[in-house]
Amino acid sequence: MMIHESPGGTREQYEEVGRRLTDGRGLDSLEAWPTDGILSHVAGPTDGGWRVIDVWESEEAFQRFGGTIGPILQEVGLPGEPKLFPIDNFVK
């Protein structure tokens, strides 16, 4: 599981990341993502910013995706570093 906390991050920044990541399609469907291995994605506001929680099939799948999304996050100005946590159970 990956958790990305963005202090000061906004919905607008998140949506811009989604547009850039998916050639304008947005993040409404996992099929729109330009990567394999993502199983679940949720995002929403926090008291002071924006939070994203993803479930990936492996750490390697997330690391591959990091090379794609990292530069986009920097361009859009969403701060924060992802934190990875092991998962013992995932139910669809």
C-alpha cells in the first residue's frame, strides 16, 4: 500500500496530475492509467492538504510507476514523499 500526503495540496492540483498522467482522460478508471499493477486508488482532502492511498500488486510495480508520476508531481507542485506499507489482506 502506498500513502502520499501532500501538505498544502489541492483538488485542482490532483486533477491536473490526473489529466497529465492520462492524456486528459482523468483518474476515474484504473484502465485509464498508463501502467500495470495498480489494484485500487482513493484520494481526498485532509485538514491541511491532499492524501492519496493506492494498493499495488507489488512494490516493483509502484516503483516503475514512480518514474512516470514523480516528474508530474514536481511540475504541478504537489509536495510529499510516498510511504510504502506491506499488506496482509486485500479484498475486492
